[in-house]
Amino acid sequence: MTAPNELRLLPWSGSDGKPCYLSTDDKAGFMSRLADNIEAVQLGMAAELLNHASETLGDEDSAPEDVRLLADKLTGSLREAPRVAISRGNLLTAGEPHRF
């Protein structure tokens, strides 16, 4: 059995909202690559959202519903960011050579 500190936190949660973990000896396997790709997409979307936030908040004519939508999207992005940071941090501390 894999030790808990050797499990990879995946960038999605289960249907009950609990974290999902991956136990594998194949660090370049399909699920690991899928997780890497999803993390990259999440971080890319967060960067784009941050740029959009700067534009929206800098525009005095932004409608309140636009600002609310922005806050909703930022909240989702901030919810994902710690999971990606924890997962990648664990990979680094495991001493695994990994590309992102």
C-alpha cells in the first residue's frame, strides 16, 4: 500500500466534494499526465481571469452584475489554486523530477 505522503492530490474532487488522490508507480502515466494538464489549464485560466479582473475593476462603467460574475469566477479560481500548490509542492518534496 502507498503511504499517504506518497499519494498525489488530484486537481478535482469526488462527487461528495472530498479530495481525490492518485496512487501509482508510473509517474508519467495517463492519470498523472491528465492531472498535470488540468492543473496547467487551471493556472492558465487563473492568469487570464486576473487580467480580466484588472480590466473590469479598472473600468468605472463596469456593471454590478459583471463585478458579481467576476467575484464568482475569482472565488472558483482561488478554490483551485491551493489544491494545485499542495499537489505540486508534494511532488517537489518527494524529490521527483517532474515537468509542469
